[in-house]
Amino acid sequence: MGVFWVALGGAVGSAGRYAISLIPFRSGFPALTLATNVLGAALIGFIVGLATNREDLPLNATLFWKTGVCGGFTTFSTFSLETIGLLESRSYFAAGLYIFLSVALCLVGILCGRKVAVLTGRYF
């Protein structure tokens, strides 16, 4: 049954990622992918924070949200491809900035998501 919940969550996450890609924002910097990864990091931090602090959270809910939705939503492979594209186009500063921001902001997203889960977890 776990595979079903992961697959269903993956479909939701992938649809969410695609919806973000439809935002009419274009630039030479992959900002929408960066935003997707940061949102995904915050979401997975929140889910892990809830799962850690709530013993009554069903395993299927964790599988749906953490493995399914977040796995389908985040775009690390796209991040890697876009970084290579920036490097190949000799946009070294943009590539370095993108790598730094992606790692730093996603780490902050995890910490923020966990903190929100701890602060609000008792109300769910």
C-alpha cells in the first residue's frame, strides 16, 4: 500500500512543479527552479518535523508527503542540468551564485520547515 501513497504523492508533486514552471517569468537565471527547490526543502523540513514530533502521524501520510510529493516536486536533476548549461555558456558567476543560493536557501528551508512544524505541530 505504501507504493500507492508514494505514487499518488509523486503525481501531486510533479503537477505542482509543472504549475510553477507555467509562471510567466523568464530570465537568464533559473529562478523558478530555485524557488521550487527552496519550497520543497521547506515542505520536507516541515513534514520531517511533524513526523518526528507526532507519534500518531500515519506512515502512509509521511510516505505520501515526504517521499511522494517532495520527491515529485523538487527538481535537483533540473538544477544540475541548468547549472551545466550556465557553465557551458560561460556564465560562471551566475552558475556559482545559483549553486550557492540553491544549497544555502534549501538548508534554510529545511530548518524553517522543521521549526514551523515544531511550533504548530501541537495544534494539528
